Amino acid sequence: MLVTLLQGPRLCAAQPAADAGKLFLLGRYAEAATLMDGLVRTNPHSADLWFNLGQARAQAGEPGRAVAAWRQAHRLDPRDGGIRRALSQVREKLGTTGVHPLGWATGWLRDEEWALLAIGASVGLGAAMLRRRLFLSAGSGSLALVVALQLLFGGGWVAALLVRHFSANAVVIQRDVSAVQAPVPEAKAIRPLPAGTEVWVVRTHGEWMEVSVDGSRVGWMPRSALAVD
């Protein structure tokens, strides 16, 4: 098991979610995961449901699918400490990061939150410049502040988009699989990649994907071995 300290499932009001929680507490993790998988399909915007699915998958011995679920939970609620801890434990055990170095600065907000802040700052900048044009006696302090906010939030938005583009966008879900030299079944194995390893898909060739880990190209893997964002 990759994650040694797991929280219990989070309480959800809906009856199917409660039933899944009961199955989890009874140790019937695979059944709980199957039920939770159906729940996230009908309510894909609930970070708690994705987190619970990850917990059930991890306890059922499916670390790769657990990480894939936690990644989705983190995208929906990047400030949730429980989700961040679950991913951090996996990454520490595997010795990988899965996130571009800029992620420490931008990963506390969703991409759309950065976008809203940048747009709001742009509107504020336009209003401040119009005010300064209409009222020449207006001080420059407020304008400087708005410009600083525009640079901060606009730069944060661009950085967040770069982080998303260059960070891992897939997870190894198959056990006992290795990256190989070429996109053919008989190719020589290069490096084993444990289930739960986050990879970046560099390019695809049919049913094969060339992947990198933390910026270093590794080799080719079958598409079936990966859960792609």
C-alpha cells in the first residue's frame, strides 16, 4: 500500500454516498470503490467524492487509480489539506513530484480562479486609468497598486497555465509495468514505473504513449497502462 495513513471517507448526505461509506468502514473496499465510481460519474464536480474514491481505491490495492482520483479532487479543491497530504505521501514514497516547480506558487488556486482574479485586475486597471484621465488631479498611488495587482494576478494566471501544461497529465495504473524503448510489444524494457507514478505524455503513437517523469523522458508505455487526465 502506497499511502500508510489514510483518513476515513468523508461524510456525504446522499444515500448512495452513505452506503459507500458503510462498505468502506466494513472493509469492503472494492465494492465501495465501485459504488463511488458511479457517484463521481453523476457528480463529477465534488472534490469530497473524488477524495473518497481515492481512499477506497488505495485500500482496495489500486494505488494508481487512487492517485488519479486524488489528482481530480485536487484540481477541484487545491487548498484541501487532506487531498494534498494524500498526494504528498505517494510522491514521497515514489520519489517523484508530478508537478512543475512553479506549482508551489500557483497550486493553491484553480485555473479559473486565477483567470477571474486576472480579469478583475484588468477591469480595475482600466477603471483606474479612465479615472486618472478624467480627473488629472487624481493621485498615482491607487493606479500603481492596481498595476501591481494586474502584474501579480496576470502573471499568476500565465504561470498556472504553464504549470498545467508541463506537469504530469497521466498516472500509471497498471502494476508491474515498465517503460520500453519503442512503441512495439517486443521492445526492450528501460525502467519499471510503479503504479501511482505520475507521468507527462510527450507524444502518442497508436496505442502507445511516450512519457517523461519530472521532466526526464523515460520511454514508451501502452495506453491501457495509464489513466490520462
